[in-house]
Amino acid sequence: MSGDLAAESSGYTQIRVKKFSYRWTISNVSFCLEGNLWKGVKSPTFSPGANDKQKWYMNVHLNGMDEESTGYLSVFVGLLSSPKSPVWAKFQFGIINAKGEESQIMNSQRVVRFDQNQHWGFKKFFLRDFLLSSPRLLLPDDKLTLCCEMSMVQDCISISEENTQPEIDIPRCTLADELGDLWENSSFTDCCLVVDGQEFRAHKAILAARSPVFRAMFEHDMEESRKNRIEIHDLEPEVFKAMMGFIYTGKEPDLHSMADAVLAAADRYDLERLKVMCERALCRDLSVENAAHTLFLADLHSSVQLKTQAMDFITARASEVFQTSSWKTVVNSYPHLVAEVAFVQIGTQREENPKGEEPKSIQFPARLNLKFKRFIPRDFILSHAYQILPEDEFTLLCKQIFNAMMEFIYTGIEPVLHSVADTVLAAADNYGLEHLKVTCKSALCKNLSVENSAHTLPG
């Protein structure tokens, strides 16, 4: 049953605007225009209404009001007196031609404030020579008729209304709950999913609608489509149930302690929203111990937001993260991530050094006896690489070999190998640098000789 019917109240505010106009005719105007007898002519006072105590006036300068406006008619409207001041209004001026039509219209565009004895208008309302050149149209019977239209703000009225008709309260949507019941109760199912020996009944239409991967299975002439039975491999039953709960309801499952596994499932079955939910859960749980593993997961599943958060965390707490076993695993197995972290570190230091000051010196392991007198960008990159690789790796690589390998990692440029191609080949093989391996093999082939062929053959 829905809740009680609730009466709806409403209201509105009306800004009242009063409009009025005034026509002012100046006769024998040619005497003023040609002889320039008067620069300024003031109209009689006028009011918005017969009993209105508000007084206005118009003022026209037939040859401009100053040096800048010489040669123009300058027209103004002013507030002489008002019981309430200031007055807010828009105004518009025009010339009434021989046909009785308003022409040469110019308006204020915006509401302006009139204080008592203050006027507004246009210094360059109309060219005086143009007026003189069209006397039949604009000055019939030697009369100039100006029109002023005012739109004046009066007051605001707020009105409250009670609606005697109650509003009908619409129940909340229960679609997610109802679809969830279909899954939980295995009602009207038409396919079976097998996970680690356990069978789960489901609905092909819902699976196909929610997951492009499931849709492809059912659309094509695959065994799953023919038998309506799908074997799900590499997923734990609890992870599978969490994924299916999301598929049916769209709600975030309980990701505690299994966000990484659900992330993998969401990536595999192309469930983008669930994937982002997992990313958020992993971000919340970032720590020194799991940061490197989280970076690996983000890279593996192309989780851009999660990867950015993990990289930022690692660079902020590098000295602690670099001591963890998960970081050593990344170093040994995923050198491209090591390189990316180094680049982020470099970028962070450069942002903190906007004046281009020389970076702080890096402390290397003492037994390596590696010193740089002055850093240039390449050496700065290499110094970071020395920091983030564990010391025992250097027992296998001399500085020359390591430099060659890291130069390739950061620039992609093939190093000068000379007599160290065989050792660089071993390093490239150890760190999964296939292109560098091919380069080393090519260099070794070019230098084949009777003396070294036996040594080269095993590699």
C-alpha cells in the first residue's frame, strides 16, 4: 500500500510592470534646428496616470549636448519627483513620422534606476542633418513629434495557493527486487550455468541484455546456445554469485575481501558499471602492502581510474611500498609498471620544482658506487630506476648493461651494444623486452666469427 495522499501547496510571485507613453510635439522646429537658437528644450511634465503624483519630463538637445554629440539630437527622460524613490524602469524613444508611425526607435535594453532629478537617454539619438534632409516625412508642418514609452516596475506580489486536490503518491520502482527474486528463486529459467561443479539456473534474455559476452554466446551457433548449458571456468562460486546478483539487480554486491576477483569477472564479462564499483572498493582499501598488487590488477584489467589512484599512492609513499614483497614481484615480472612509476615520480618532482631547480640527489646503494655529478633528464630517469629496483638485481648487471636496458625502456631507442650485446641480451630476456632481444641477436649475428660462434650458439 502506498503512503497517505498528501495535499500539494504552491505559490508564485508576480512582478507588476506599469507601461505608459508620452508624445511631445515641438512646433516651428526648423527655427531651432537651422538657427541653433536653443540647444536644450524641456517638455512639460507628465505622469503615468491622471491622479499619479509621480512627475516625469523629457529633454532634447537639437545639436547635441556636448562636443562629442554635436550634429546629433540628444534625447533624455528624467524623473522630476516621486512619492517612492528610486524608480526602476526601461525606456524607449522614437520619432512619429508623417504617416503617424513610430520610427527611428531606440530603447534602453535594460532596467535602469531613476533617482529624483536624474535623467537617462541617448546623446546620439538621431543625426540632425538627416532630420533636416527629410522634412516631409519626419518634420510635417514643421513639427517634431517625439514619443517616449516607459515600462516601470511597481511592486512584487507573492500569492500562496492551496491545492484541494491531493497528489497521488507513486510507489517506488521494485523492478530490481523482482528480477532479483527471479534469480534467487530460479523461477522460469531457461539455461544452466555450471561453476566449480555447482549448477545455477538463469535466464538467457537477462544475461544477453546485461552482458555482451553472454549475448555473443547465445547469438552464435555455439555449444552453449545449443545445449543451454554454460561451463564457467576460473571463477569461484561466491564471486560468480556476486556477479549474477549485479546482473539481475544492478546493485553493488558485498565486495569485502573479493573486490579483486569480482573485478576480474566484471572485466571478463564486460560489465563496466560493476567494474567501476570494484575499482572504487579497491581504492578505498589501498595500503602500503597492497598498492603494488592493486597497480598490477588495474593494469591487467585496463582500469584507468584505479591505476591512476594506485600510481599516486605509490609515488606518495614510495620508500615504504618499495620494501614490500608485492613490489618486488612487480619489479621481477612487470618492468613496464616500474617504468611508469618512475615517470610519475619524475613528473611529481618537476611539479614541485616549477622554477626548474636541480632535483635533489638520489641516494644509491653503497656497494654499487654509482655517482652522478650533475643530473640531466636521462640521468634523472635512470637514477629513479636504480632506486626502485632491488639491490640484488644489480649483482647480475653492471652499470653499463643496466644503462643500456633502461635507455631502451624509457626511450625505445636501440642502444649502442658493441661488446656487451650478449649480456644485454640476457638482461632483455630476463625483463621480457622482446624488441631489445631482437636487436641484441641482430648485433650478435653481425659480429659472428670463428672465435665467438661457439659462445653465441647457446643464446
